[in-house]
Amino acid sequence: MHKWSFVSVLSGLLLTVSVSVSVSAQADQVVSSLSALQTAMDKANPGDRILLADGSYTTSSPLTIKRSGTAAAPITIAAQHTGKAEIKGSSGFSFSGGTSWVVLQGFKLRHKANFSVPAGATHNRLTRLDIQLGGDGNWLTANADDTEIDHNVFQNRTAAGLFLQILGPSGAMSKRVHVHHNYFYNHQFSGSNGGESIRLGLSSYQKYSANAVLEYNLFEKADGDSEAISVKSSDNIIRYNTIRNSRGFIVLRHGDRSVVEGNMLFDNSGIRFHGNDHKIINNYVDTTGGRGIIFGSGSEADSGPTSKEHDRPDRDVVAYNTVIGQKDVIHGDGGTFKPKDCVLANNILIGTSGNLVSMPSGSVVKYEGNIAWGGAAGMPSDGYKSVDPKLVKDANGLWRLSPGSPAIDAGVGSYPYAATDFDLQARAGKYDIGADEFLPGGARKALTTADVGPLAP
């Protein structure tokens, strides 16, 4: 809709009349063969929408995306109906370097070749794709800045390799990659290493800032590696994800200054971290596997830029989490170099036996404001209270504070970066201990398949 102004003289008066004129946008272009799709993509202009009709299509060469849209008018290449256009064969879509502002949407990808967004191909979006490829290696690699990867499903893999790798050009991490509302399902590689759902960087990239945000993703049967999310870069945010029925953890394996916030982890999953200046806050961990949050082992004091060893945790803060398990719900892996100048504060820790906190001798950790219940605390006496936090299970199966809980208004110290609880509600005054601030309207629940993937809102 465009507004045009006309000037008219009526009875000697100058009037400006605004008239709204409807200008039709270019119609969607529907194609029904791969050759027609390639031709349309080669001629695409900003704002064009190219739709592939429902059906199954077999490739013998890559479907190359060369043309760029703009921020205001991206080029859209999509299945006419989500999940109804299947791409099989030897190859799939291929972004040319420098191709930007393209939306790839709605395809069912069953081809053999892996695919990537190369460095230089910025501001592209991959959305509502059903990805189950036949090739070895990493199915999708994002090497470009400002790539958005959302509402996809990555599923059913038994071979080594990743569902998603976020990397970048040699000597730099891709910046500001946003991964959200995806469903990572059933990675069943049976080897000891190399089957992560997401890897964010490499050991040799650990000192590079990525500024990635991974949020609102659901992981189920993430069993291909002990690391469902493996972070090997710096300055990232991992928040509001759900992991269940998986052996994979959220792991800050290499890098510094990342935030792990508001995640929900169930069954055998948890959080492990190495490196410096991380914040592990407002997470809800309900584990039957024992260890819920792990201060990772240190085989060196501080990792060099290309080291593959385990960096000692330094100056990391674990605060305002709710961790429910059996024993060792907070655990230190040990190693030659122990955690140094770290903080464990204002967490609710619930177990059934043994020590709830088990840190190796020589660790330098400040303990304050924690509640420990159901087992021996394993902390200095001034770092906790042994008192029933009076949690009650809500309609969604989550343990929350109830009226009269000793956790209410009991937080100590200053942790302003924990000011939003796991319901995304603002804490006020003295914070409540644990992930849940006792406020009306808290309705957070674990993500389900209705919340993520190609058909989610």
C-alpha cells in the first residue's frame, strides 16, 4: 500500500488530498521442477518468492543460490507447503559466497550431501526445514555472520558428525548466529566422541568472540556425545532450552564469558563448564543421573588459543539455580588444576543421600546463601542453610516455591545479572533463592514438540 499526495485548487484554496492507492506485490512464482527452480533462483530479485510445488525431487547437482535480497525485501525460496517438497539425490541447496538476505524455508531435505552457509553469505535465514541427510560429517555448517536458524528439525542420525556446526572463516568465528525453536532429535552415534547436536566453535577458535544466541531449542535422545551443546568459543548465550531423555549436557568446553541461563534439563542431562568468567544462572536441573552442574576438570590453568586440554574454571558464578537429584548434584571433576575464585550462591540443592556438593580438595569457591536439603551439604557451614525449601510440583511437573518457603526473600550478595527468573519474570527486592521467584503468573513449562520445529507457531 502506497500513499500518494495530490494538490488541487478548490474555491481559491490550496488543498492537499492524501489518497491510498493499492499496488499489488509481485505474485508468488510456483515452479514444479528442479530445473525451473534453478532458473527462477538465478533470476531472483529482492522481494521475490519462489515456491517449489509439492512432490519428491531428485538432484544430480547442487541447487545454487546466487542472488541476494535486501533487509527490507529478502528473497524467499520455499516449499509451497511446509514439508511437502522433498529434495533427494546427491546434492541439496548451496549458498554462493556473498549471497545475503535469502530465506530458505519449508523443505524436506533427504539428500546425501551436507550443506553450509559460507563465510560472506550474511543475513540468511534457514527456517522450517526437515533435515535428515545421508552424508557423513556435519549436516549443516554456519560459517557466516548473522545467520538465523529457526523452527527446523534435525533428526535420526547414527553416524559420527554433528547436526549443526557454527564456525566461521579461518581465524575468526561467525558472529551473531541465532539458533532458536529447533528440534534436535535422536542422535544415536555410539562412539565416544564426535556426535554433538550443536558445536559452537572449535578448540582452536576458543578465544574468538561469537556472540551467538542459542535459545528455545528442544533436545531429545541427544545421545551421540556427552555434549549435546558443545561451546568452544567465547561470549555466547545459551538460554531457555530444554534437554530431556538424553545423555548430552550443555557444556562450555572451551572459551570464556558465556552465559547459561534459564535452561531446563531433565533425566541424565546437566551443565558442565570449563574456562573463565562464565555465569550459570536461573537454570532448572532435575536429574536422575546424579551430577547436575559440574565444575569441569582442569588439566591446565589457562588454555592457550589452540589448546585442546581442559581449562580450569576461573571466576565462574553458579547462582540462583534449582538442582534436584540424588547426590553430588554440584560436582567438581577435579584434575590437576582445581576451580579457582568461583562462586556457588543462592542455589536450591535437593538430593536423597551423600554429599549434595562434592568439590575436590584445593578448590577455591565462595559459598553463600544456598539451601541444601535431603543429603549432607558438602559445603562450609556459613555457605548454606539445611532447611526444607517447601517446593511443590505445579501442573507442568516443575518444582516451585510455595507460600512460606524459607527461600523467599532470602538471597544474599549482589548478583544483578540473575534479575530474571526462569519464568522470565523480574525479581524484585531481595531475590528468592533458586531458579523460581515466588510471583503470581509464572507459567513456564518445559518445551515440547508443539513449541519447536517446522509446524510450530
